[in-house]
Amino acid sequence: MRRLFPRAPRHSLGLVVQTDGLALAQASAAPQGQAHIQHWHWLTLPAAPQTRQPLLAGWPDPAWVRLARQRTGCQAQDTALAIEDKRLRRLHLSLASGLNVREQVKAIEVELSRQLPWALADTVWDFRCLPVAETASVAPPAQRPAWLVAAMQAQAVQQVEVLATQRAWVAACEHWCRAAGLWLVRLEPIWQAEDRWRRQPSAVCAQDVNVLAPHLQAQVGGLALGVLTP
């Protein structure tokens, strides 16, 4: 989803909350722009003290996270969190082509008001326009004649993908991050972070990645890189 607080951080942190622990990856951008994963960490939740008033159900005490992060040497404060699928609504909408951004936003808000089970005022959302290649299935790209590609590009409908979640959940994540000494910059689904990780093979790992399982490497690595290179 869209950056909540655009900045130019020197270091970034990807964080995924699991039932048994926290997976973390810290990244930094080299002068030439290449992203480097500097630190990988796994914090076991059974070692975390129980908090009397948790900010998020099932999440560890942020004071413990702050201390544990300092002990591991993580300097990054700009953080990307993974949002649970159960808290996310993913919609594919058809809009009239030729709309400017403001008109697109208004049209999407109308659809969200109709389709979401909660009020639009209680929603944080973002969208992207899908390229023709993702919306058409008439033939593989290599087999499409030029006239068909031109006709598809001139179609009267624009396909967009919308991600939406409840504002209260975002506010709770921000509150938890502040209590843990972090600054929430990005909130996105796991599959989006994993896709970014696959698309950026240039990311250099400066530490033994065996600290985390491969799927967690992709998740927290993609989140960390998303803060630097969304």
C-alpha cells in the first residue's frame, strides 16, 4: 500500500509477526542505489514478557521489542509491516478510461462505499492501474498481433486493483510501532513483499540467511526493500 509517511531513510526494517516469533530484516541503500540486507533476526515470542494491555492482540509487548531490537544491533526505525490477509480487502474494479487521478479516486470511493462491510471514512486504501497484459487473456503476449494490442490499449475500460483495510487497524499498527521505537512507513500484504523480493535479485545479503526460513527471508526482505525502493 502507499507510503504513509514518505521520507528518505538511510536504513529500513521489515517486520513480520508470527505466532511463535518475530522475523526482522534490516536493509540499507548503498550510494549507487543498490539495496543491501545487513541483518536478519528471529525473536522468539516465548521469551517476551506478557503485557497487561497489549496494543494489538497476539503481538508482543512493544517495550520488549524495543529492547530486543537494540540488543541485536538493528538501527533502522523506518519500518514496513505485513498486513494479515483476513484484515485486507482486495478488489478489481473497472473504470472508464481517460479519467484523471482525482476522477479515478472518486470513482473508486463510490465502489468502496458499495462493497466494503465498513464505512469509507474508516478505510485506508490504495490502488494501481493494471496494464493490459494483466487484464487480457485472449492470447499470450508473443502471439498478439499489433492491431489487437492497439485495440486493447484503446479499450473504453481501465482495470484497477484496490487494497483496503480498516483505519483503526492501521492506527493500532502505528501506535504499536511508536511504542517499540519504530516509524511505520509501509503496510502491505505478504504476497506483495514476496513479489518485490523476487523482482530484485540485486539485493545483497551481508549476513547468514539461515537465521530465517526461505519464505520468511522473502517476506521480511521484501518489506525492508519496500521502504527504500517501493
